[in-house]
Amino acid sequence: MIPTPHDEVVLIVDFGSQTAQLIARRCRELGVCAVMVSPNTPAAELAQAKPKAIILSGGPASVDDAGAPSLDPETLRLGVPVLGICYGMQIACRVLGAHVEKADHREFGRAALEVTDRRTLLGAIPSTTTVWMSHGDQITELTSHGFKTLAKTPTCPAAAVAHVHDGVCFYGVQFHPEVTHTPHGIDILRNFLFEVAGCKGTWRMADFAQRQQEEIAKAVGDQRVICGLSGGVDSAVCAALLHKSIGDRLTCVFVDTGLLRKNERELVETTFRDHFDADLRVVDAADDFLSDLAGVTDPQEKRRLIGHRFIEVFKETAKDIPNANVLAQGTLYPDVIESGQGHGGVSATIKLHHNVGGLPAELGFALVEPLRDLFKDEVRTLGEVLGLPSQMVWRHPFPGPGLAVRVLGEVTPDKLAVLRECDEIVLEEIISAQLYRQTNQVFAVLLPVQSVGVMGDGRTYENAIAVRAVETEDFMTADWARLPYDVLARISNRVINEVRGVNRVVYDISSKPPATIEWE
């Protein structure tokens, strides 16, 4: 049964696109409640949710691939408007009788769109605009009666189409309106939701909070829940949501993994005991985590081992908590999609996240992840709705595996000690320069290389540190932050002078993609 958390719902059929949840996010920005569903969902079940509209996402497959996700043809005849994006457009057009083939000219990146029909879907869109393409197939022939071309590019004659005929109200775009690289993409989605589908836009984040509280209470029943705290905004918001839902049946567990930032344990204990009237347990498991990681250099193996140890620690802790059978985690959508766990089940795996792909097969707990459909900025908005203090809501993210994925190569106590000192200096200077809220994530990385330096007229051969600072809206894509040279100079000077064992600082100017935000 598809959940209907609002009286105005748009269903998004997720064919495995890395940006599928961005469609939902754009809908929510426009005040429309979006619910993700699997492509295997029968049309009859979609109809039971009484959606105002249906959006078909893109995906990594070709419609001609063996095992490619399919679409129930009756989805297009439910009497509600349907918008197909990229793969979603191709599969719907094929169902409606159009030809889909490998394109002579594949399009990846920005393309110039010429709008030939500026009504309905493309109403008020400039006659020439930029869109973001990512496709190898395309519509080559619109043979079925009822199709109309709305826009084209130099290499894609059917870049946007409509089929409003014989009980079908379908619009398709070959490009991706959900990404920021399509400047008028939000306008196209607005046209579809409000002009075509007749949505009113009354959904708010407070609605999400209320629905999640109700679902948590229903799922948990009279059991106790263990929530893992990390000190970051994700786990803090998760804990706040749980506390509002089940009250004193929540136990928060903070695990000192030995992979934390400087003074992190003390900060978490103080912060959470000040703001939560909840049972907080602090577990010192540093020796176990560091023992597991000894000699390990592969990033995926690090994440797997850390995830496994986390669960073992929680299992042991749960023995002293009566009726604790549920584990809550602050997993976000970027974690889910990068681990290949999208609604369509076909998204490409970028890297394992310790709280997604790192979980052992036999969990031993029922799992609650109330934030798994949200992006980071949406979690911050939810935190404000729940009344969390701003210094907690706006804290920069810290990866679940901690400094283990910022020490490249083998993790040792000595390397961690060096990195902690460097990281603290980096954050101090960013805060001092009043750049903390202007950036979204800033940190230091200990590189697995040493280089020659000169200190006090003597030769050194010591470690190199990379500084990473990014700006992003959703952490699915990110650009490197243009930090002022004087700030970078102060960071470099302080690190080299104050941290023994470092003689070189470099600045990472890679965007995501092609790089990821974390180095491992």
C-alpha cells in the first residue's frame, strides 16, 4: 500500500536515476508532497493512492537492455497527467507507439534547447534555453497518432513531446529539469504540477514531521528504540523526531570509535544532555574499531568493517536495555543512492555508507530510518521545525566512519592524532573568517604521501595534508569553495608550524562529480 501523507500527492516512479530523489525534492520545494515508488508497482496500486500526477524518473538502463525496468502500460491511462524524464520519457513513448533507438549522437552535459511550442509544459520558457542532457537513446520517430513535438536540440529532434489524446495526458522531456544545470527546470516542473496537474502546493515540512512521528509510533509499537548519535545534524534530527514520537522509550547511544574529531565525545555528551531529556549511553569502543582497521587500506573494506563493528556494539549495549529491538539511524537519501539502494533497485553503487551498505546481513534489530528520503538541507529545515538549536542544526556533516575515511591508507593512532590537530586548525580559521555558514563541508585529509621540506635550515620528509571545502545544496553534487587566499595562507601557516609531522598543505579544487566530497 502506497503511503498517502497528504491530500495532494505526486507519485515518482524511480527507475534508478542518481537524481530521482531530486525530482521529489523539487516537488517539495514547490509545496507538493512527493512519494517515491518502485517501477514494479502495478497501475492499480498507483491508482489507489489517488495521485494528482505521476512522474517517471530517468535511469541508467537502456530500454533495450535485458532486464531493464518496465512500466505497467495502464499507468498512462489512469486519468492523471504523467511526466516522463529521460528514461521515463523513452519507456512511456515506446508504450504509446513511438520508436526508441540508440542515438547517433549521445548527449551528456549542457545542450541548447529550442522550444517550438511555448504552451502548457513549456509555457513562459524562453524560446532558446540551456538544459542538462544525459542519454544514449532517444525518440527517433513519433509514429503514433496524438504525439506532438514541443522542443528540440541540434542532435535530438524530440527533446520534449506531448501526447494528450484518447484518455492519455503524457508529457516527456529528454533532458533533466530536476538538476540546477537546467536553469528553467524548476519552471517546467512548476508548469507540470500547477498548470497541467492542478496542484495547489499546500505541503510543508511540518507535514513531513507529523507523518513521520505517526509512522514511527506505528512501526515501533511498545518497543524501545536505540538511536545512534554521532554529534552531527542527521542523528540529532533523527533523535529529536524519535523523542517527539515515542518519548522516554528512546535510548541514545554514542559510540566513541577512536575515529572522532578532537573533543568530539565531550561536546556530544554536553550538547545532548542539555537539549534532550533522553537516556544517553556513551560506549568506549575505540580499541575494537582500531583493531579491526589494523592493516586495512581499501576504503570499501574500512566502511564495511566499521559498519559491522557499529552493529556489534549496539547489540552488546542493547543487552542492558529491556525490550530494545529497534535501531534508528539518521540515513539520508544521498547515502542511500550512493550505496545503490534506490527505490528502483537499479541505481549504480558509488560507495558504501557505513549505515547502508555496511550493515551485516543479520542485523538483529528492526531498522527505522525516518530521514532516508531527505537531503541535508531538508534535514536542517526539519531540525528547525522540531526546535533544535541553530548551532546543532547548521553544524557541518561528519562522515559516519569518522576520520577513518580521511586518513588515506592504513589508519593508526599516530595518523589520527596528526589529522585531529590539522582538522581543528582548519575549522578554527574557517569560523574565524565567518565562512562556516557560507560553506557546507570543510575538513582536512591526511594523504598517504610524504614530501621533502625545509624547516630551520634542515631537510624534512613529512606528511602532506589536503584541505577540502565545498559548497552544495543537496550533497548529490558539489562545487569546491573559492576560499580567500589569505584564509588558505593562515591555514597552511598554522598547520605546518603547529602540527608536528606535516610540512605541506594542498587545496582540493575538484567538484562532485567527478570526485566525491570525501576522499574515501
